[in-house]
Amino acid sequence: MTKTLVLHHSIYGTTKKYAEWIASELNGDCRALAEVKENTLTQYDAIIIGSSLYAGKIKGMDIIVRNFQALRGKKLVLFTCGLADYSKPENINAIAGRIEAAIPENIRQEMKLFFLRGGIDYRKLSFMHRMMMAVMNIITVKKLKKDGAGANEEDKEFVASYGKSLDFTDRNSIKGIIDYLRPL
């Protein structure tokens, strides 16, 4: 039987929710990235890392890079969790670019990538994250006023949803990850 470890970096809970769903489906262990000792990774056949996206950054990639030699030959999966609509190719391309910047190509070639949609609850955001979102909203509103009809849908959606609570998590969206790993 394959031993599976699902790691996550989650500040507000949506990435953790996906990690728990995946671990449950695969009868694997689920842990926060911060809790894992590097020597623990060698005890598993499949390692799934879920990382939330904050200000375009993907957290936890250093554990993959530092331990790549110990992870060779294992099934490696990375899923990101963010607000972007991943049915739009431009969003997938943007996230893929961030992954390319964070993980060397030789490692990326041995990983399977998945993009899952998360959520946001402005009431739960830290002061710093609220300020970042407020600045982003101001910039986007100015852009929309300047560009008018030429503005993209993502910007319009962001402004329309600013300050609201949104949850795009969907247990069915982990099916690709489960199908990829279940044959093990």
C-alpha cells in the first residue's frame, strides 16, 4: 500500500481544507508544512504539497528544492490554491510563471501540478492582508476608470467582490489529484 503525505501551507484555511479532503480520499497523512521534519519525507511514497497564493508568492517551495534528492523516485504533486479562476488560460499561465520562478526546471519536470480555487473572507484577514487588498482595490478601480470598456474581466470581478466573503472551494475539484495518485 502506498504511503501518502499531504502537506499544506494555509493561512486562512482553504488550502488546509483541500489537503484534508485529499488525505481523506487517499488514506494519507495530512500535516502543516511548518510541522514537518525533513527526514519525515523519506518515509512516504507520494508527497502532495498544497500552497496558498498570497501576493503572487507560493509558500513552501523551499522544502521541495532542499530535499529534492531524497524525493527522487517518489510521486510528487503540487497544488496551488487561490482566488483566480483557473478555467481561464491567462490565470493558469500566470501561476505557472510563479512556479517556474520558485522551482528549478529539473524538479518541475518530476512534479504534477494542479490549480484549485480557494476563497477569501475579508473579516478574517490580518491587518497587513487587508491593507494589501485595499491598495490593490484602489489601483484596480483607477485602472478600470482609465481603461473603461478595455478592462479585463478579472479586474471587474475583483472590484465587484472586494470586501465580501467568497468561497470557491469544491471537493470535486480534487478529482484530478486523486485520479493521478490512486493507481499507486
